[in-house]
Amino acid sequence: MGSRCPSSKFSKRGFTLIELLVVIAIIAVLIALLLPAVQQAREAARRSQCNNNFKQLGLALHNYHDTYNVLPFGCRMSIGGWGMSFWVSILPYIDQGPLFNKMDMTGSPGFPASGANYLLLENIVPPVGVCPSSPVPPTTPVGTPGGTKNYFCASYVGISGTATAPMGVSTSAETGQHGIVSGGGVMVPNGRVNFRDMTDGTSNTAMLGEQSDWGKVSGANTDIRNGQAHSSWMGCSLIGVPGNGGWTGDNRTWGVTTVKYPIGLKDMTNGQLGNIWAQSNGVLPDMGANHPIQSAHAGGAFVLLSDGHTKFLTSSINFDAVLVPLCLKSDGLVLGDY
């Protein structure tokens, strides 16, 4: 008796092409639905880390104040215009004590006192100084006596005050790449502020602000380091002279900003906000000075208040009623709700 073929009901059948395409389409839809949620979770984690960076910097500044009974200079100005920023002062308080101890501090307040400092700081990037959401490289090339080297560019800058009255500094016309320098804030050039000087209250006075994203110049097809033109050891956002003419020559100030723009402004071409002198002379508006507080986070940027806590300021915050008094330590203005 011959063998019989197996019944068809026991035979195996593969996927058809249409079925396979349907499965692939379903998987693609699921990935498309999940990807934004994953990206949001990652950004939430990065934003939380940025907030924590500010808290660590707040502890560092408070520990410095506990040691010296005064906050560090926002930056030091010297002949040649290369004074050290506050980042150098707080190195021992952000786990960089050995680096600080190796630096040569025997010369003028300029940066560096010796060529050895250039070698020490090359490619050194304190993790607490970089926003994890920032697309801006953490270092930037800087010309040195030994050739161009890469140095740390922080995501965070000191707030030296605002460029609006009343504040006790002139708002005279700016020239060249030099901008107005306010002394009405906390991290001021060639000045050291005590908590007692903050008569508006430490919880109503900002110390540091975020500058972690690229800026833009409309029509110029140009991305600019918004507040990060130079190294943070020498500073990163301000090249300036005060309107009263008290500082002259090449006495640039680094690592601080005088607030004159709304939170989150990234397009520096707006005629009402840009540097009038620069626009009339065909150069980038205010690129060398006083960049806005802005970030890579959606909707606003972080600031560190002088009592050590952080606030996320939205781009819709009222400039005159909130941002201006928040950036001045003793203006007596009533701080609006935010």
C-alpha cells in the first residue's frame, strides 16, 4: 500500500508580502508614537541636570562667601583686557582645587599671569559648567602666545546688572565691540559684593544666568555663540566699558553679562533690541557684549538666585516688572509675580 501525502491542514504557511508590510507599518507607527515620549524624557533628565548644575554653582559661591565673607569678582579687568572671570575663583569649590593650586597668581590680575596657565587650562571642562542640552561645543579656540588652543566655554554667566534705568550707570551710546557694563548686580567687574549689599533680598536678586544655545543673525546665515565668544576662564559674554568712561582702552570684562534683552532672545537683528551703533556701521549687533539670557531648553532659561535656589524664567516674563528688578541687588523696585 503506497504512502499518502500529509493532509493540507497540517502544512505550514509563511507570511504574505502584504502581511509583512502591514506588520512593518504597525511597528513604524509605534516607534513614531514612542520617540517623542523618549525625547521628552531625555530632555527632562537633561533639564534636571542643568538645574542641578546651578545648585552646585550656588553652593560653590556660598562656600566662597563663607570663606571670604564676600562673593568673588564677576571678573577682573587689567591692562590688555584679559582679566580672570569668577570661574577661576570658584575652582576650589567645584572639585578643581588641585588645578587652582597649580595656577600662577603672582602677576597682575590679568589672564594669565604666566604662560603656564595656558598649558594648565587647555581642554579643561568642569562638568558643572556645561548644560547637557547645549548644542554649543564646551570649548572654543583661543589664540595664545603658544598658538591657538581650546578652552572651556561655560553655559552659565554672571549677572552684573541691567542696562535700564534706574541703576546708577550711564546708558550712553555704545561704540565698537564695547558695551555698557552695569555695576548694579551681584557679579560685577572689579567689584566684590556681600550678601548684606543685597538690600532687595537674596531671594529677589539673580547671580547667574544661562547662555547655552546658539544665537542667530537674520539674513546673515550665521550662527553665533550667544554669549560664548571667548573662553570662560577669560570670560564668555561681555566686552565692555561703562558709559561713565571710568574704564578706558582695552580693559575688557569677561564672564558676565549686563541684561538688556528679554529672556530667550536668540535673533540679534531686531532693530529695537540690537546695538544701534553696530547696525548703523554694518556690523553684527552687540555680538561682542551683553548677550541675552537664553537656553537650549524650550520656553525659557534657568537663573540662579543669590539665596542659592534656581528659577526657570519663561520667555514671556515681563522685562520691566520682573527681569530688571531681579537682576539688580538694591534698586528698591517691587518685584512682580513670576
